[in-house]
Amino acid sequence: MFKDLMISRRFAPLFWCQFCSALNDNFLKNALVMLILFGLGGSGAVAGGYGPMLVTLAGIVFIAPFFILSALGGELADRFDKAHVATRIKLAEIPIAGLAAIGFYLHSVPILFVTLALFGMVAALFGPVKYGILPEKLQTAELPAGNALVEGATFLAILIGTIAGGIAVAEAKSPEIVVVVILALAVTSWAFARTIPAAGPAAPGLAITRNPWTSTFALLREIKDAQRLWGGAHIVSWFWVVGSVALSLLPAMVKDHIGGTEGVVTLGLTTFVIGIATGSGLAARASHGKPNLTLVPWAQCSWAFSLSFSVAWPP
């Protein structure tokens, strides 16, 4: 089923669009982290003793828009055709990539932080589209495989983006390669978005809430009233919180606590991401084409077991 989906026009354009988008997000984020900690071409940190704090702040800056804008993204995805929304969002990403290019040319951490926040806003609006479109394009039996491919590809993009972003900053003597990659990925993601088949709006009469805080809290109340959705939201949220925190703190921990280099950071990120991608594929196969939550308790036990090692043997 995985192979059939990857060559299907119902799924392949969305897959590659979100893959390039996630790759670009993480390439930019890790390039900024490496610029803060090590400098361009190993020329030295640009943030002095504030490096670890700025690295943590970079993670917060990218993640914060998801809490504020995800509900608005969901409303846009329901009100309009999701393929059309995806195309518009990805088009808006191109000038943001241009701003990132300016930031790297100037070695400006403030400009790059603004760019990272804008990339986070785009990703927050695009998230409901990429997940909401799957039930419209795929049959129920295809959903576990489709979700696994999207989830696995997202973290594979994180892996490639973090490695490539680190190498580009560590080895480059000038920012040209970083700039070219960011712009090329933004344009490629937009090009794939243009080929996603249209399916029409799911709720054409839906009124868009102008205040994103209002829509966010209204969505939370609606989810809380549905116990199954509330439990699922907690599970997914904790997964992303722990994953985001781990990925954000790992570079600074490796540098400051064990004296590691960029290569050690890359090894740690690789191990983390491969585990998530493998788990996504195993979960899809174990579900036998039927979405369910029966595997979650086993995953939580494995998660707790892994965390116990980090507590018992801290770096």
C-alpha cells in the first residue's frame, strides 16, 4: 500500500509538498542554531555566552505560532478548497525565504529569528491542510499508511534538514549555499502544492473567526466536549512537545555538557529521528488498515522506559 500511495496523484503531490516544507523549516532552524553556537564556517559563535538560551528561544519562536494559528488554519482549510489554501500558503513562503536569505547574508540573528517566526506561522496554517486533506483523498483502509508516510517523512525531513543545515553553516565560508537551498525548497514546495487535486471546500458556509485567540479557545472547548478527541489531542500534543524540546535542547547539551562537535549533534538527531520514522511505519502495519489507539499504551510504556535512562544516567 505504501508504494501505491507514493505513485498516486491523490497523495504524492501533498507528500512531496509537505516534505519539502518540513525540510526547509528544519534546514533554516538548524542553520540558525549552528550559526548561533559555532558561527559560519566555524568562525566562532555569534551570540557569545547567550548561545544555549537563544537556541531554546529559537524552538519557542518556531513552535508558538502553532498554538495561536492552528485553529485559524483549520477554519481556512474547511472554508476553502484545501489544495487552493495550500498553494496560497506555499506562495507566501517564498518571500519569507527571501528574507531569510538577507538574514544569512548579513549574519543577522534578529532577522533570522523574525524569519523563523514567519516560517512557524506558515507551518501552523499549513498543518491542518496537510492532515485534513488525507481523509478526503484516501480511503479509510489507506489512512494508517498515509498518516505513517506523512509522519515518517516529516521526521525524515527534520533529520535531513538538521544535518544539511548544520553542514551548510559549519563548512561554508559564505552564505550562498544556505540561501540557495532555502529559496529552492520554498519554490519546490509551492510547485508541488499547485499539483494537489482540488476537491472543493468541506464547509463553504463557515464563518472565519477574525480573532485567532477566539478560534483557538473555541476549538479547545469543542475538543474537550468529545472525550475521544480530547484524549487523542493530549497524546499527540505530548508527543510533539517532548520531540520539539528534545530536538531544540540537544545541540546545546552536546556542546556544553559532553563537549561534542557538530558531528555528535548530527548523530544524536539521526538516532532520534530514525526511531520516530520506524515507529510510524510499524504502527501503520500493526493497525491492519484500521485507525485505532490500542497501540498507544505500549508506545507510552516504551517512552517512559527510555526517559528513565536519561534520568538515571544524565549527561
